[in-house]
Amino acid sequence: MVCVSYDSNAQKARFSSLMKAARETCAAARNRTAALGAVDMVASLHGAAARAFGAATALHAATMKRDMFKFEKEWRLMVAWIPIKTDRDPPLPYCFEAVGPVLRSFYELPFDPKSLKAIVVGPQHADVNKPVVEALLNRYDYEKVEVRVGSVSLRTFQ
């Protein structure tokens, strides 16, 4: 679980630090393989480092929102594939589901159904999202969870 950052200065600082580390790591990967004369390895390792930082950048971006949303005090569940051994046995099941033309993927994280009180969908696509969320809740026996339509449009830009 990661606390969402609503502070634009903190967000800029975090991304500056991340981009600096990305540039240094990619340059080091390129320089080390070039020094060995392994021309074909240069592109391969440099590309792998760039993809890894692309994924890290996406994870960081997913924990940032504009200041106007700070009333939410949101925490997000972040899941990333990292090849390490964990004590979790078995690991979280990874699933996907086709709903009409949409294919959604997710990790199943079991929790007490009484912990979930409400889900708020944005008003911009509430006509689509609210029935879908209600159907999912019903399908998985979370029928006591309230689904509300928020007043803040989540897809707005200034």
C-alpha cells in the first residue's frame, strides 16, 4: 500500500531523482558493455535498463495526483513483478477477465468484505462504471458495499 502524493513539488523532486538514477544506470550499462567490445550487448542491456526504469516511472506516476484531489487521502495497492523470494505462500493469484470488449487484469488480494464500505466512481463515465462496479461487487458477494458517484471529474486537465 502506498500513500498517494498530492504535493506537486514533492512529485517533481521524486521524478527528478528517478530520472537522474535512470540516466546514470542506463549510461553505466551502456559503458560497461561497450568497454567489453560487446556491441550487440550494448543495445540489449541499455534497453533492459530503460524498460525497467519505464516500469518504475509508471509505478511512481500511479501514486501521484493533483492537489485538488487531496481530500481523498487515498492509498493505492501497488503490485509489480520483482523476481525475489517472499514468505507469501502461495503468491497472490494473477487473473484476467474479459467483459465485453474490455480485458482487465488484476491480482486477487483477499480481505475481509466488511472492510470495504463504499466505492466512488467519477461522474464523467458514471453511466458505464457504476453498473460495472455494482455487477462485480454482486458477483463476488460484496452486495452491502455502496457505490456512489463523486462530484469531482477524474479526467480533467487545467
